[in-house]
Amino acid sequence: MNAERQQYMIEMQGVHKRYLLKKALTDVDLRIRRGAIVGLLGPNGSGKSTMLKMLAGLIYPTSGTILVNGRKPDVRNKSQIAYLPEIDHLYGWMTVGETLKFLSGFYADWQDEKAAELLQTMELDAGQKVRHLSKGLRARLKLIGAFARQAPLVLLDEPFSGIDPSSRAKIIRSILAEFQSGEQTIVLSTHSLKEAEPMFDDVIFLQHGQVVHCEPAERLRAEYGCSLENIWEKVYG
């Protein structure tokens, strides 16, 4: 891996994704640098979830090239990638502790001590049934599943969806506390810009499956002279 490539965790070149007659992504070219927290932004249907699924190796581009950590992503790369989908994939009949034990069996890089620490940080009771958790607490449990690992790339698809502001603030603080600066890259899709904006080193704006912006957040704020939340209104309003 050459020096230039070492700078980037993700490289996408000429990526297209089509579902039958629908175009989900069109001619996407971008690079995401290592050690950054990246905001993946755009309205519903802009291609955010499709992009994250491709980076996770769950679906494949119709054409174009994707490299994650220098390799084409596929299901064999699960040790390199922690992916948290928007859909709630937890089993309600399990307890919180049983859920974490269940998840640990899938990943060689799982850290029991880290999971135990996060359980306290997220203020969750290991003996509580998942079905009795609020949406915010379920979101915290899902995040433990992502951050109890040592994966160099973490992909989070709308981790704040439908969650009250106080829970969002708690989750954001936890993400920042667990972020391994310089070692880990996080790509986070969200509509909750007001709370999440301070997290982002870089941002990607998608519209109709195409990249509108892909650059450092500070540079984009300077260019527009306003916050990312206001830039959203200008781009999509």
C-alpha cells in the first residue's frame, strides 16, 4: 500500500448502483481519509443507506470500484468493518447481557471489557429485557455492539432516528468518547445535524444519488459562511 493510499480508508471511483429501473447512486467519486468522523448527509432517498451497505460489503456496485482499507469490501471483511443499520435487529426476548454475548460470538475482535465499560457508560442494565427498552436505550445497545469491537471502520446508519434530544446528546458523547482518533474512521448518516454537527471532521452531501459536496466541514462552513444545518437548507431547500 503506497503512502497516498494509506491516507484513505475509503476510495470510490465511478460507482453506480441501480435497482432494476431505479438509480440509487450515480458516478460517485470520493475519498474518505483515515482517522476522521465523516457526516453522510442528504434527504431520504439520496443514496446514503445504499452507500453504507456497499461499504459494508452487503451489496455490490453495478459498476465502478470501491476500496475499503485497500481492499474491495465483501462479507469476508467483517473483521475490518462494524456496521450498524438503521433497522432494529435486536431480539426482544433476550436480555441486554444475552444480546451482547450473542453478538460477541460473531466477531473475533470483540472486547468483553470494552462492552462492560460501555454498558455502564450507556446506563443500561444487563438483566433488562430488550423488549422493555425505550427506543433511545435500544439505540444505545446497538452502539455498544459497534464500539465493543476493534474495527478500523465504523458505519452508522441513522443511529439517532426517532430518539429524543437528551438521548441523542448522550449517544453523541459516547461516540466521541469511544472514537479511537488516528486509528478509526467513522461514517455516520444522520438527519440530526444540530446535535451531530460538532462531531464531523468531513462531510459528504448526497442528492439524487450524486455527491454534491465532499470536503472538510470547516472549509464548507467557511465557504458558505454558516453552519452545516443552514448549508443543508441551502442545498436541499
